[in-house]
Amino acid sequence: MAGGRARRFGGQDKGRLIVHGRSIIVRQVEILQRVASDLLVIAGDPARYTDLPVRVVRDRQPDLGAIGGIDTAVHAAPGTHVVVIACDMPFLTSDLLTHLLDLGRDRDGAWVRTDRGVEPLVACYATAARDRIAAFIAAGGRRASALDTVLRMAELASPDLDRFGAPDRLLANVNTPDDYARVQYDPA
């Protein structure tokens, strides 16, 4: 998902930031190609991503943030499940994302839970849940982390999460210039 405005990052396209010699979004495309055959970028401005070897889809309902991106993904994805990740997370792994898919197969999806709460943008969602997600939004739901009020979500938390890497590194994201500086010094 690359549709955000990156207000805390001065509007700069966070997915295009370079971490260890490659842009975050290119790293993510490479990882996702190991997990899924159909890749989508959900974006407010699709023209920004035409250079990528993926289909780019405009938000169905602009300006809704993460929940709008999830709604777009479950409506646009051709399969039974869609993996959703934020474009500013450089250290996700294909093993983690594959495990989330496996974990969510008999539910409406699966997401990561840390001591900060759930990570709705490190998750998978069943495309069959699209009507409940749309109804959640229509009823005024805006917090993606509250989707478990209408969906049956499996959770991946420690200690099981730890086998995929240190959670602080694995789930590091770039919301601010300080975050970007931190990920630059993280060993590859």
C-alpha cells in the first residue's frame, strides 16, 4: 500500500527511499514475488508507480488511509486472500508473509500483534470479507486495527513472531526522517 500522503515525512514518497542500496518498494516487490503471483500497488496516484512490474490500482475511496487501502486491495485482488503491507517497511520477509497467509486460510485473515497492538498493514485478508470491510467503512469505521470487530482474524505474536526475526527490526517502518536514519544504520 503506497497511497499515504507521508505528512510526517514532508510528503516524500517513502516507498522510494533507499535502504541498503535499494528502494523500499523494490525490496518489497522482490519479497512479494516469492509469496504471490499477482502483485498490486494500491496508490492514491497510480502514475507514480508505472515503472514497477506490477498492477497499480487507485484507491476506491480516496483519503480513508489504511482502511481504504485494505478495502481497495480486497476488491482488486484476484485470489482468495491478499497480503497487505505498508510501503515504508524495509525489513519484512517472505517467510513472515507466507506464514500469515497460512495462518489466515481458515479465517478472514491474519495479522501481527506486538505490545503496540495489531499491525493491520502487515496482514492478509480473505477477499470474501470484502463486503464486511465495505460495511464497516460505510458505518463510519476508520481504524483498520478495529477490523477484528467484524472479521475473524488470526494473530501472530511473540514468541511465534520471534522466529521470523527481531520484531523491532522486522516491523521497522519509516514514518519520519529519524526513522529513516535508524533503518540506514541497521545491519543488512
